Amino acid sequence: MIIVGNFKSYLSNKDDAEAVVKAAGKLTTKHKIILAPSFVHLGYVAAKKAGVALAAQDLSIFEGGAHTGEVSADVISNSGASHVIVGHSERRADGETNSIVATKVCQALSAKLKVVLCVGEESRDAHATYLSFITEQIVSALKGIKEADFKNIVIAYEPIWAIGKGSNEAISTDDLEETVLFIKKVLRENFTEKVMKAVKILYGGSVNAENVKSLMVPGLDGFLPGRASSSKETLKALVEAMDA
Ligand code: 13P
């Protein structure tokens, strides 16, 4: 499976970020670990060649040039990252629209970065309107993409209501399995069977060593942990629990 660890803004010191990345590089596991430190720490940890792939947590909508404070896809790929997280709910909460997310996906792919596209509803309702919400997030972000580029897309299903909670408040096994199937159906119906097979699907939202095994449902390709990825102890425990 794939584990994309999103450090968010948990680590203020570059040495702490480096310690987690180095410890992850030393783990013996069949899973692929990709870690997403802050922009400022990205180049630093990449230079340490710790043996795990790196991701940025966001990117600019702009290609480069006169855009003060922006971090373009090219800057990210030249800093040693292979992946970028796009459309995280914490960015969407700050005003990132589906259209901005779509632009960022294109920018990332043009710079040969692999995209971890985050989608997920704020809450679930009895009429299942959240399913149309997820569909719209997926289709709007990916509609301009060439079929051949879909191998560089990973969808991370992160229901907002499950983020940053305790072990018992992550999604249930049944609901996760059902949502993974639903996302595959969205990909098949709005794109192609080939696209559906090419795109990997992750789950994020209060994943940790205690609950990860029960969340390894059929069809799921991995996880996007936040807090549990931000210390070497909790990340190691998570990976070991997956391997157990
Ligand atoms: P937590 O694992 O801390 O709930 O965060 C999930 C997340 O938002 C990862 O991007």
C-alpha cells in the first residue's frame, strides 16, 4: 500500500522533519512511504537523501514568474518532491474552490509531479447528497486530463468530519469500503474503465496504529495520515500495524 504522511504544520523545526523522514527511510516494510513536510523543510530533507519519496502539501496555481509568496510546481519538483497534495480540505476551508483545484492539478502534472487529490464531504446526510459533492470534486478536478496522465493521480478520500479525531471516530470499515467502490464507479462512469484501474485510492482521517488494520479494506490502496505521520514513533507504529 501507499502511505502519504502529511506533516501539516505540526513540525516547526527542520531537524524534527528530517528525523521523521530518516526514521521512515530505515523502516523495513513492503509499503511505499511518501512524506509531506512544509515547503520550507522540503529541500532540506530532500538533500538528506533519506530514502523515502517526498511530497509538497500544496502548490501555486501559477506557473512561475512575478507571484510573490507563491510556490510553483517547478520549484517543488526541483526541491526533490515527486508528489504534491492538492485540494486538502484545510486549503479548501481557506477558500480553495474546485476550479482552483483543477488548475493546480494541471500545474502539477505539467511539472511531472504526481498528484494526491483530496476529496471528502463535510458531513453525511440521510439523502446521500454528499455523494454528489464528492463526484463533483473528483470530476471537476480531473476533467481536462489526458488518459495517460491518470497513472499520476492518486485520490485521497478524506471526510472532513473524520479528520483530527480519535481512533474511534475514523470512518467505519463498511462505510469506507462502500465509498471506495463509489469513487471507482465515479471514475468509470465519468472517465473510462482504464482510468478507474489506473487511479489509486487512499483514505485519510484519524488513521493511526490502533485502527489502520481495520481500515485496510478491499480496493483501498493506502492512507493519508496527518498527526500519526508527524512523529517517528507514531509513524513507525502505524507502518508496523499495517504489516502485522
Ligand atoms: P489526521 O490523520 O490528523 O486526522 O489528518 C488527516 C489529514 O488531513 C491528512 O491530510
